[in-house]
Amino acid sequence: MRSDQDPPVFSQLFKLSIILVIVAVLITIGHNYSWSWLGNIGLYAIPIAILLASIAFYVPVVLVSHRWLKLSSFYQLMEQLHVLTRELTWPQIVVLASCAGLGEELLFRGFAQSWLTQYTGVLLAIFISSIVFALLHAMTLYYFVFALLISITFGLLLHFTESMLLIVLFHAVYDVIALGVIAKYPQWLGLNIDTSSRYNDRNLSA
């Protein structure tokens, strides 16, 4: 149940995320695919996913921290996303990230990649599903390239480990870290945003 304190952005994103999860579950349920939730690595998927998500976030942050790359469109996008998400609480961030990880991975890897593999072979199926995934995340050229590379990584991991748990957690943990940093610690991305003033404004209005 939504309270008056919840920012509208959370309500909107949460509704879209739930719809995505429901659609993804309905599409994948009842089909026989090569993957399973634990795959061939079992519960090792949990620490592996956390480690990979941390690395996947750290590498692009290092890249974008170098202003000589001249990623002005990226910084503008991050500033816009910060304004949009800065009022989200950590529980809300976790909920949105978890829904995105589950819904998108079931849809793009669990269904699309697995279905395409039957007709095109593994590598082409991974590439096609990753291109579609990247296009849907193409807010900037930089982010399109990054989304394509991480999507291919998801696809290869699913192929070799057959673990849906691994890639869902990988995706979800990455989104928690990325969304959390954008919303709460934009300075880590090299953005010149005064978060302390926002904190003081809250105290004055309390």
C-alpha cells in the first residue's frame, strides 16, 4: 500500500517492474529450457554474483571518472537520473533493482536467448537478445555499449553455468549498487552535486 511519503517515481517504476515480472514469468513458465535456478554451480551463484556485480560497477565508474573521455552526455544523464531518484529510500531501491533483475533476466535470457538458441545457435542467440536489450537501455552511446557488453556477459554466464539465480542476482545487485550511487552518492561518479544542501533542506522542512 502506497503512503503519502512515497515519491511518485517509485510508484510508477514499481508498477512497471511488477508488470515486467508477471509477463516474464508467464512467458517462461511451462517451457523446458536448458537452464534451471541453481544450474551447475548451486548456491555458489550467490557470492559469485555479488563479486561480479561489484566488478561490473567499479570498472565503468573508473572509466567515467576520467573527464578526458569527454562523456558529457553521460554526465548529463546521470544528473537527470539523480534528480529523478534522489528521494528513493534504500528499501525502495532494493525492491526496484530486484524486480528489474528478475523480470529482465527471465525475459531476455530465460526466454528470448533460450528460444533463439533452438533456431540460431548459442552465440547468435546471445548477440541478438543482447542487441535488443542494449537498444532498450540506449540512453546514451556509452550506456548502449556498456549494456551490450554486460548483456553478452549475462548470456555467456547463463550458457556456461545454466544458473538463472546467478544472472538474476548479478543483475539485481548491480542495479542496487548503481541506483544507490546515482541517488545517494552522485559525487562518486564525478558529478558536482551538493548532497549536503538537500539534507539540510529536509531538516528545515521537518
